[in-house]
Amino acid sequence: MDQPVLDGTPGRYWRRLPDGRIQCDVCPRYCKLHDGQRGLCFVRGRRDDGIVLTTYGRSSGFCIDPIEKKPLNHFLPGTPVLSFGTAGCNLTCKFCQNWDISKARELDRLQDRASPAAIAEAARRSGSRSVAFTYNDPVIFLEYAVDVAQACRERGIRTVAVSAGYICAEPRVEFFRHMDAANIDLKGFTDGFYKNLCSGRLDAVLETLTYLKHETEVWFEITTLLIPGENDSPAEVEALSHWVMEHLGPDVPLHFTAFHPDWKMRDKPPTPPATLRMARQIGRAAGLHYVYTGNIHDPAGQATYCHACGAVLIGRDWYDLGTWNLDGDGHCRDCGAPCAGVFEAKAGQWGRRRQPVTVAARV
Ligand code: SF4
């Protein structure tokens, strides 16, 4: 049976194989495609002698969130970020917490059409300081994300990638050249976890983290969702924390967040708060300066502390900021030690609001 002709925008990073198939080189899955076939992410596919992106200019909806929700605790704290995603994903995590978007096969659910310029303008008009590519992984819609990022930079709006970091070396350079900040999901710290629960590879993600730290100026933080019985053993948390300390240094913030039963993993209980607090202690004991708990109410575990004198620098109650003890240059007002991150003289005042917005199309 003939494959349908795919409609989309020409994509980058692919090669023709000797057997006539075309290989997508965006992520380490290297999907090998016959004409009309889609890759595992569903949104990239082969049309004739190339790859197309079928979700360029299409979004699952726009919302203004607090930047802390990405989560980023050291990047323009307290400011609003215009957030959107598309559909599909290049990992198959059984515990996906956004599966209605990432597993979407009905592209009709992408109701909002928006050009890069329209998104950047909407961010500017709404007072958002940044635009986040989130809800699903922007690696798979690289061409769209890069164009949006360029339109944002032209208007002084920054961009944030929320990603699993599962991307090949060459597109990684282009993708992150256009980003100002990122939150990278480090889903676990064993090959078995990545292989069995995500059908991915740990080493590819560690390469992205190392690249970000040593070859870019991108501000990034790491999130690990702790799943009872899967990746929450003290030994695994300790190994992960020591790897971050050794390869990335003490200033990369690490968020341990709570799992809720979802998608194909409904047989596990939610993460007990005590597990998150234990992980935070292990991370701090490994020497990391900024380790947080997430998805639970834990003001002590979500505050930012001065690594030198221990003073609270930024207090948080969910996404509301309380204490602000940084001077205009991002130093502790008590002892003068610098806090790593991207700060302005004052904290933002967005609070915990979540505000859906409509972006005029102009595709
Ligand atoms: S981006 Fe999509 S099509 Fe390309 S290799 Fe990854 S999963 Fe396959």
C-alpha cells in the first residue's frame, strides 16, 4: 500500500543510506525511513528525498507560567515565561507526566497556529521575559524552535529549552546556540533505567550535559523525577550527584521531583516526600551548592541558600517568592559570595499564576 505524502517543512540533519532509506540524524535513534514513513517521534518523517517536520508553526496551546515551574530557580527568578509545546517525543518513558501531548498522534489537537514572529510578539506584549519550549521535547521540532528563538532574540526575549537532552552532536550545536537557558531531564543514572523505561541511552544525555557546561554559555539546571523502586535508591542518587559534582561542578542546580502515577506506570505509588528530602541531603553531601525538592510543598527544600554562609537568598512557597537576599549583582547580601545564575537587580513579581493566552497566527 502506498504511504501518504507527508505535509511539512523541510528538516535538517539527515543522510541517504546505501539501501535507499533516509536516516534522521537529529537524535540517537537514527530512524531509517522509507518514503512516507514517520520516525519514532511521529512528527518528523520522510517525504521524497528528505525529512520534513510536520508540526512547524503548530502548537498545543500557549500559557504564561512562572519560570520556577520549568523548573529554573536561578534564571530570572519570579518572571513570567510564555510556554508552549507541539506534539510527539523521541523517548518512550513509561512514566511520562505529559503523555497527552508527547504521545499525541492526532495532530488535529495542535489547534494554535503561530509563526515565530507572532510568538515573540505575544511574549513581548504580555511582559514575558522568556519563551519556553516545553510540554514535549523541542529537540524533535528543532527547526521551529530555532526560528522562534531567533525571533525572540531580535526582540530582547530569552528562550528556555525543557528537554531530555537526547540529541546528536551536530544538531546539538545549532539547537543550543539559540537557547539562553535549559532544564535537562536526567531521568535516572543507570543504563538499565534508560533502556527499559525510556528506550534511550544514558551516555547520550550525559554528553549533552557535559557539552552544555564546557562548550556553551547556556544557563542550565537538571531535573530528576524520582520513581519509587526504579531510580530512587540512595546508591543511585549518590552516583548521580557525584557525577554532576565531578563533571559539571557544584553550581549546576539539581531538582529531585516527585513522581505521580501516570501513562503506563500506574502501579507505583507517588514519591514519598521523605525520599526527596533524602536525595537532597545526598546531593548536598556530595558538594553540590543548589539541590532542590520539587512537586511537593517544601519551603525549606525549595529555598536557595548561600553556599558560603548558609543564609537564605531566595525563599519560595510553591512558585511565590518570599525572601530576596541578593544584591544587584547576584551576590549574597550577608557575606558577598556570588550565587550562580542569571539574576536582575530585583525579583520578578509574577507569583504562581498560570495564564492561558492566544497567539495571533500569522504563519
Ligand atoms: S528526531 Fe524523530 S525521526 Fe529523528 S531520529 Fe529522533 S525519533 Fe527518529
